[in-house]
Amino acid sequence: MARSPKPPVTGAGSLRVARQEVPVEYEVWFTADGRTTGGRGGVTGAAEAMREAFRRGDVTLSLQDGRRLDIAIVAHAEGSPTAFFEIPASR
């Protein structure tokens, strides 16, 4: 029997980009296979901050519940307030 996917974690947080905290809205889908945890999602904030986050690649996302995630920005369209990321799997 296939498992239904868990709903995303959403909220307001901040993205640390170039030593600056930028307010963002986020949506995170966590994945787990029993040994590793990772995930993917999207962040929305100031378009220029999303551009800089994409240029840098690796940034830190602070969630509303206090968790901090090291993420890799993998997609952003020039001028868009939204960027997409992956959370590298940890063991």
C-alpha cells in the first residue's frame, strides 16, 4: 500500500544570504527513508535577495519553529520573488 505524502511545512521565516537575514515565506517538503532526511521546497521574498541566494547557492533557512536548515538554492527566474531549494540528505 502506497503512503500518502506528508503535507508541507509552511510559514514565515528568514533566509541568511551574504550575512544578512531576509524575511521569507516558505514551503518545505521533508523526505525520510529511515536512514536519511532531506527535502525540497520554495521560498518567497524580495526578488533581489532571491537572485543573490541563487547566485550563492548554499544558504541557511530559519523556520518559524526555530529550526535552521542548510539548503541549496537550485532554481530561480530573474526578477522572480520565488526561489526553489533542496535540503541535502543527512545521515
